Amino acid sequence: MKTKTINQNILIKNTNPHEIYEIFMDSKKHAKLVNSSAVINRNIGGKFQIYDGYISGKNVELEQDKKIVQDWRGEEDEWPKDHYSKLTIILDKTGSGTKITLIQEEVPDKYYDNFYKGWYDFYWTPLQKMFEQTGKTV
């Protein structure tokens, strides 16, 4: 199976790494962001399911407010059953907000474009809107 790596850098203004980390790791905050279900165990080795199980995996490495590394998979028809991509999210404070670096390795070639776009549609754009509108999360 051919795979690709997604690399993205995004700046979310009016926030800090702690707020972004909490949105990714807190079930209620994550569910609000994606407007769907999210069940996230915050421990290393802990499992997560988002979008009614469409996205699932487990936490491999967690560095509070700095880094999230997960084994991550999508429930796509042809996504190999036991295949996980490696998702790394790095959070860095900038003068005006938080720089998010996303690296998602081993994404099946067939799903690269869909998931590349999906990060913008379902995460980065809603995050930007969330902090532009209120300056703070709830």
C-alpha cells in the first residue's frame, strides 16, 4: 500500500497552546469543535473515538500544552483494517496566538487529498472562527 505524509502549519490567533491542547484532548470541547461526538481518554495508551467512531485510535505520546502523538485511523471502506497513521500535533506560542504543526504519516495514498482538506474543513477553519468570534473558548 502506498502512503503519504500530510504536513500542515496553521496559526490560530487570540489563543494559547493550553487552550488548543484542551480542545484536542477534552471530549466535550472536542465535540463542540467538530459538532459531533468525541470520546477521548487523556492518558498515554488511552483510546479515542470521534465522529461516532469514524476516527479512532490511541494516544502514544502526550506533552501537556506542547505535543500530541496518536495512532490514528479513518473508517474508510478501503482503509486497511489494522492500519494506523501516526498523527503528531505540535503547539507553539507565537506573538499573536498558537502555531499548530500537524504531521500525519502513513496516510493511505487514496485518502491523502480527502484528509488533507478535512483538517482544514473540520479543524482549522472552525478553530479560527471560534477564536475570532469570542477570543476565548467556553
